[in-house]
Amino acid sequence: MELVFIRHGQGEHTLDSPYSLHISDPALTKEGIIQAKTLRKQFPLSQTDVIIISPSRRTLQTVKFWSEGIECRKIVSPLVSPRMFPQKSNGKTLLCDKLFSKEQIKDEFSDCEIEENISNIYWSNGINTVSEQEFKVIAEKFLKWCKQTCKNRIYVVSHDGTITSYRQFISGKKLSRNDFPKETGWIKINY
């Protein structure tokens, strides 16, 4: 199975960091929308494609602009929600990383499925501050679910820290913030 991790397009929360990280529910900027539409050329989608999406406005918008006009399968999962990297034992979730509720997703992104077979604790809190040990369990569960969901390729639209956490887990190599993908940057991994 091929996993293609894609970071969301430029979000409002990245324009004046660290101050803008306290923006609640940041959307894509105009540049972020252009970046998302550019994904159409890099990764043309078909009806057989599967995209797993973090439950945040900027990731959902990235997929909306990328997949416009294509009725592919879009599944929202908190197992790819924002994750701080490297993990800090006393870290707190910033306002910009607050998750959409299932109801918000249904209202604003009705063409997306919601992954229901996940504990409500992850729908409430996400994976941002879970310990490394708990993340390993989550990662194993998520990757097993991916293999059951699609045998060929799955796109995962997520966040820099989350993507790097999964990459580190899969590769077994120590990574750093220098390994973060840029906006709409992508990483292919055969798993």
C-alpha cells in the first residue's frame, strides 16, 4: 500500500507566527487555496481514490479545492489530527489546532464521511498531546485500518507535526522539525 501524506495549504494561523497560532478555526488563505488547487496537477484524483482528512477547517478546505468535481471517497479521522512534534509532556493544544465536531463536518463538508469506529475521546481531544506510547498504539491501529480500507494508495491530508510523527513511526528513524513538509508538500511511503 502506498501512503501519500500531504500537508494542508497555507492557513491563516501561519501568517504571523507565533501570535497567529492563537487564531481559532483558521481557514486557508488565498495562497492556500491556490496551493490546494495546484494539487490537481500533482495528484489528479479519480472516483476510486481515498483521502483521509484531519478534522480541521484548513485540511477539509484543502481537500475541497483539490477534489472539486471528483466524487472520490473522503473520510475524516481524528487519528490524523494536529500533533505537536517533538512531543512535549506538558504541551497544550493551541486554538488553531482545535478540531471540528462531527456536526460541523456534516454541516459544512457534507460530502465527507466521518470515521465512526474511533473513540469519542479522540474526536474531542485529538492526538496532539497524547504520549509517544499512546501514539504508537494509535499509529498501528490507523495503519492497519488503512490497509483494510484500500489496498493501493491512500492520500492523508494532515499537519506537519502529524505527518512527521507518522513518518518517524513507520521508518523507525529519528526526525526533527527540519523534516516538516512545506504547505501542500507531500511524502510518499510504501507500507
